[in-house]
Amino acid sequence: MTDYNELDKKIVKEVTPFLYNGGKGKRIPIRELIKRRNEERGGRKPINSKESQSRKKANGEKMGDGQNNDHMYRHICWDIDERGSVGETILHLCLLNATSTHADLAKRLTRLFPNLINDIYHSEEYYGENVLHMAIVNEDAAMVKFLLDKGVDYHQRCCGNFFCPDDQKDSRTDNWDHETVDVCLKTNYEGYTYWGEYPLAFAASVEQEESVRILCAKGANPNLQDSNGNTVMHILVIQNKLKMFLLLFSLGARLDIRNRQGLSPLSLAAKLAKKEMYEHIINLERQQYWEYGDITCAGYPLKEIDTISETGEINTNSTLSLIVYGVSMDLIRQFSLSPSPSLSFSLSLAFSRSRCLPFSLSLSDKVEHLFMMDGIIFSLLEEKWRTFARYRFYRRFFFFTLYFIIFASAFALRPGADPRLGGNVTELIEDVKCKKKIYIENEPRNKCYLLYPYTNYDYIRLPLEVLSVIGAGIYLFAASKEVYHQGLRIFLVTLRGAPAKAMFLMSCVLVLMMIPGRITCNYNYEDIIGVMAILCTAPYFLFFCRGFRIVGPFVVMVYSMIKGDLLRFFVIYSIFVIGFSQAMYILFNGLCKYMFSNPAESLVGLFIVSLGTFAEFYNDLNVTKHPTIAKAIFTTYMVLVSLLLINMLIAMMGNTYQLVASQQMEWFRQWANIVLIIEQSVTTQERIEQQKQYTQSLADGRRVLSIRCHKDKLTQVKSANDDDDDDD
């Protein structure tokens, strides 16, 4: 047996001067620790002094010692003024070096100074980390058991900057009321060492099964929440650790706890497109009714899955919403992201590092969601379509087609001018700078000629215009009902997901705006508003085309090209056109009757030239003062724009076409989007009644969707695991 007397004497002599009260420790106000941490951060951000009850609840247990429930003080053994550069003690250094010699030394220190075991790092970078965290990361189960036997705090929270999600590092602020830091709500949870703050979450994240079992046996609570409201189950979904997830579930971890973004482990898996994890959670929560051969009948609880909540409200954090839209709905609430029907196929993700700014996400970045639209999601959407969405969709399509025919016919029969019009047009051209003045003398005899029928066509036009106004008013009234029943934020999100519908509602507003022009006989105002209205009406057909498989994929391609390829092209194209057009204007300055003699017309002229109509313009270059320079500029423009940029646009659009066509499930997502938009347009009571048509009620009042299907490999694996457990 090793004699440690001499070593113990040396330790006591050398270490005691650095301890409070000879190793008994001292109660230090957490305000002192918070102040030091904030100063280390540079003191750039003020320390908050108020905390909401929801924030306290989301943080779970306190960070301080467990005695007397006094979370405003921390019992500290090692003098905080005698720490290392990052707030470490000698015991931390022993675990940091992680050799057998240092492990023995750590055990001697713990026996001699038992209060030292719960000292934590005090620096901003590693704040809250104790020796238990370090032993777990070292994968030293023996040391973990030793520390637990010695009374280490197994609910200590490690909330240092090093263990924070990457996109929350710049949002960290302090609060006088609690020892943990405050972080912004919006995050993607990505970080190399975001392991959930608690030792149990650390052990699960690094897949230390023995440590996990030891911690749970000692009483570690797997349902405590970190600064983001995540439990260890949320962390395992983020880390995609399926084996540890199933282990913690068997040890009593709950699946119904929501984090600060309102996401349960199931909805978080849907948001992050963790398909395998998502399917396992679904199978853990389902209730199997019977099994015959390879046919299984099971009921799936819809509380976390369906977009219709128990109260009939739209559940924006449901797995169905997250999978269909492919983005986090809590970010959509802040209008930082939108479920657009367009699909760009860049697999890049740009994270904002500024405080509480949402990260940028393209829908294609969640193309993995397309592969999650099977099983329960596919069955649920089919049931929604069959029970109520299909009828409403075709009814809407019929009434809009009727409205469009009436609206377009009214415009087609609209007279271009008063039939009794008189007068002529005189054009006066000034020689200075080629400015043109046009005097129009053809004023109508009666400015209210649109109000009265003069021809047989007018007798048809006027009733059609009345019907158009009534139809526009009905559509706007229906939209106001949607706002009332689902809220303005969700309504705006819906419009951002259906731009054609947004344009149509704008056209309805424009139709009503035409009424003051008709009443005041301001026919010029009415003409301008009318043109804008008819242009915004026709694209609504694209919304309905998305619901048909034969044309739906092409609508998706059009949206993708407009939002992606054309947007990028016109940004670069406009730079060339503006620059070259002003150069051509200077060359033609002083020459009348030419396209490039006016700055604004020069822009239009170069646009026409880029379309290939340039033969007559090329001859005009000879009349300039510098024809050689003019031809050189013209040739350079044609090479850069007509040959390079336009052909690049064609190549980009061809690539987008191929990518959209290769995603066979993309049309299904667009169809699913239509189903959800129709669902959001009905009242809460109607949603509840419709949900009852495709679900069954359990004894406890929960609604489930019953599905009969062939037993897949996932179910077989689960059944095999259950059989093994029974045999044990």
C-alpha cells in the first residue's frame, strides 16, 4: 500500500495558502463572479437586472450549490484572485493533463480538501466547467464514479463561450439575477462543443454509456434544460446520437419538453432534417394496435405532428409545417426567413455573427426535408386533401377562373377614348438639348364617358365592372377573415410562401382603388390603376397550377429562375447597361432624333440592342463626333452582355431546370404547401371538425392518425430490441 503521508503534508503546506479558510471555503456573491466575467468580455454589453419567469423556467435548476436553495451565492474553496489565466484551480489542471499520475494527485487533493471538488472555471470562455465535465470528456468512467462518490455537483452547468452555439457567441449577455448567461433566441444550434451544459448531456454527447448510466444511477435529471431550453434529448437530436437517445429514453428522459423555440425533440428533428432520428421518435411515441405478418396497424399521436393544434389554432412548430416549409417557423415569425416556393440548390449556409441576427438559409439547404415527406407525413397530407382540401381547392379554382373571365372581359370592352372625341395632337421640338414637348389637345367632351353607356358594348361592360368590384371585395373580405382566424403574422407568412396569391390580393385592392377615379371622372388615374390590377391578377393561375402534377414542376422552375437566376443576372446586367448607356449618351449628346440623345432613352436603347436588334443602331454610330470610339464601345458592350451575360443566364437557367427536375419530391412539397394554405384559410372550429374526420380519439382525449402499412426495417429493429429486453 502506497504511503502518501509526505505527499499529503507537502500538498497541505503548498496549497492551503491559496484556499479560503484553510480549505473550508467561502460564500461568494454571484454578482462578483458576474462582474468579473463581464469585465473579461470587455464590458461592451450592459448587465441586465430583470428576468422573466419564463426565462427562469427555461434555465431549469440553479447553477449554484444546492444548499438552502440560495442561488445568489456560490460556495468557493480556491481564492478567486489566485486562479490561473482562465479561472482554473490546481484540481482542474490535474484533470486537464489526464495522466495516471495526475489522476492520483487529483484524488489526494479531493480527500484533503473535499470542498475543492465543486470549484468551477471562472473565465468567460469556460465558465461553469467543473472536474466532472472534464472527467467525462476525458472518457474516464472510473474518475467519474470517484467524483460522484465524493459529492461532486452533477447538475453543474457549463455555460462558457467555448460551449455555446457558434451563432450565439456574440449575443451573450450577463444578468444580475442568475449566474448563467443570456443568449438570443434565434440559433441553428451548431457548434463543435455545444453539449448541453449539464454533465449528463456532456456524457451523452461524447457517447460515454457507462458514465451516463452512473450519472443516472446517482440521480442526474435528464429533463433539465440549458440556456436554450434544450434537454439532453434535444442535444442528442442535434448531435444525431441515436444510440444514446434510445438509452436515455429507457432511463426516463421525456420527449414532451419544449425548448425556447417551442420545439420538442420530435419537432427539432424535423426542423434539422434528421430523418433517422425523426423516424425513431415517431415509432417510440406511436401506439401499435395489431400486427399480422408484415402488416402493422398503429396510431400516431398528432399533437406534435399535425398543423392543427388541440384548440384549432395553427401549430407553426408542428413537424408537418417544419418539413413542408423546410425552415424553422419561429424564425419565420420574425420574418427572417420565408417558406418560398422557389428552390435554389446551393448547399451553402451563411451564419450571421451579429447579435441576435438570424442565420441566412436557402430552402435548398433543407433539401433533406424532401426525403422526410413519406410515411406519416404523406398519409396525413393525403387525408387532409381527401377530407376537405381537395374540394376547397377546386372550388377556389372555379371561382377565380370565373372572376378572371369577368374582369378580363370588362377590360376588353373598355373604350380607349370617348367616342365623341375631337381635337388633334401637336408636337413642339426645341433645338436646345433635343428636349421634346408634346401638347395634347384631344380632350374628351365628357370626362365621365366611362360612367355612361354610349354603345352596345358599354351595356355589357358596366355590369361586368360592377361584378368585378363585388368579386374583389369578396376576396378581400375572405382574406380579412383569414387574418382574424389565424393572425396577421401567419397570414403574412402564408403570402410570402405564395407570391401569386399576394399579387392577386394586391390586384383586388387596386380594383377598389379604381372606384374613386371613376367617381371623380379621373380616367387617366383609373387607366393606370387598371393596368396594374390586370397585371397582378393573371399570375394567380400559377398558384393553382402548382396543384397539378402535369404543370406544377414547371411553376416551381419558373419561381426558382426568377428568384435565383434572373435576380443575380439583372444585378450584373444593370451595372453594364447603366455604365454603357451613359457613355453612348455622351457620344450622341447634341444630336436630335436618335435613341441615345436622351439619358433615359439610352437605357431603353441598350436593352433593345441586347435583345439582338442592333442593325439600325450600328449605322447611327457614324453620325457621332467620334464614330471609332462609339463602335468600339458598342462592340465591347455586345461581347460582354449579348454574348457573355445572356449566355451565362441561359446556362444558369438550364442548370436550375435540371436540378428542379431531378427533385421528384419537390412538386409534392409544393402540393403540400397548397394543402396547408387552404387549411389556414378556414376557421379554428372548422379545422377541429375537419381533423375529426381523418383522426380517431383515444381514451385520454388525444387525437391519433391510424395507419396500416408494411412493417419497415425501422420497426423490425425496434421490435427486435424490445424482444431482447424482454429476454433479459
